[in-house]
Amino acid sequence: MDNALLTLLRSVDTPTVCNAIEVAQGKRGFNAFTRGTMLTNDPAGVMVGYAVTAQIAAVAPPAEDPATIRARRMAYYKAMAEGPKPSVAVVEDLDYPNAIGAYWGEVNTTIHEGFGMSGALTNGVMRDLGDMAPDFPVVAGSIGPSHGFVHVRSINEPVQIMGMEVRPGDLIHADRHGAVVIPPEVVDQLAAAIMKMQDTEKLVLEPARAEGFDFDAFEAAWTAFEKART
């Protein structure tokens, strides 16, 4: 992904990216996006990057010995630090939908921001909303006060986040609306698709915002909009 595309993707929201994928594919039916309402620590935050995946759990204490747990945690941080940039931490909480372990707070957001990552996507829990690292968006399944018995279960394996499957290295776009996996086959077409979609939407939006907009103006605008989409 070149710098121009990265800058463009950081400037648009996730619904725009979802629409642009359909434009690039020439059809509807794309479904690699999250389901349900997600929460964010930064309503204006946008994360774009390649997924570094992991699984955690927190309801029950880990069954393995402390040395094994610590070794896996260190391997987790190493993977996050050394993943290809730009990168997004994509962490599945295996306790979902009963997740309690607030893995994402002041400490972990600061660490992952220090690693140069673009943000975190999880079906799990976040906390420390007033003390998270600045400019490090987190899109999460819930908010809670405690980390419980949180521990890492796996690293660099496929994960499920709110109905969306994510594999290590998948290109992620996420914001306050949720997240999407960008199919690799559309990456080279994505910039043009975003521009086409935005230009096409103007055919309806500009008349709708003008004085005197009525059904006749709508019908003419919508006809032009449909013609431009085909």
C-alpha cells in the first residue's frame, strides 16, 4: 500500500470504504465487516493497517503455569512490535459475549502506540477512557472497569471480531462505525473507487441541499445518480 492510498484511507470513514469496495467489485454482497454496535475511545479516530492477531480470555484464571503464560505474553508483544507497518492490533476475547477483561486501557494503548501501531480492534473490553494514549483509536465491544484474569491464548491465528473473520496480515479499516477487511484484489482500485463513489453521491447530495429541492428535483437527481452507478 503506497503512501497516497494510506493518506486517503485515513481521511475517510469505514462506511465510505465499504461502499468503495462494492464499487470496485461492481456488485453488492461484500460482507467482510463487523456486526452490531461497537464502541470507541475516539469518535474521530480512524485506524488503517495490516492485522496482527491474538486471542485473550479473562473470566477464569489461566490453567497453564505462570512461565508459559508470561512467555506467550512476551511473544505477543514481540509480534505486535515487529508486525508490518502500518499495523492494527486485532484481538479476539474468547469470553465474548460475556467478556469482562479490560485489556485495552492506559498501559496497553501506550505500549502499542509506542510500537508504532495504528490502533486496536477487539470484541472485548476497554477502560481508562480519560487516560488512553492519544491518537491511538480503540474500537471495542464494551467498556468495563477491571482486567479480570486477562491472559493471551494465541498469537497470529485467524480471529473473529463481531462476526468478521480476520486473518493475520489482512488490511483493516476501522472507526466508530465498526471495521472492515479490505479484499486484497481491490486495493489497487480502491482510490479510484472512492473518488467515483464520492463524485456519484454529489449528484444527489448537492441538489438535496439546495433551496427549492422537491420531488421533481429529486427524481432528476436520482436518475442521474443511477446512471452514474452503472
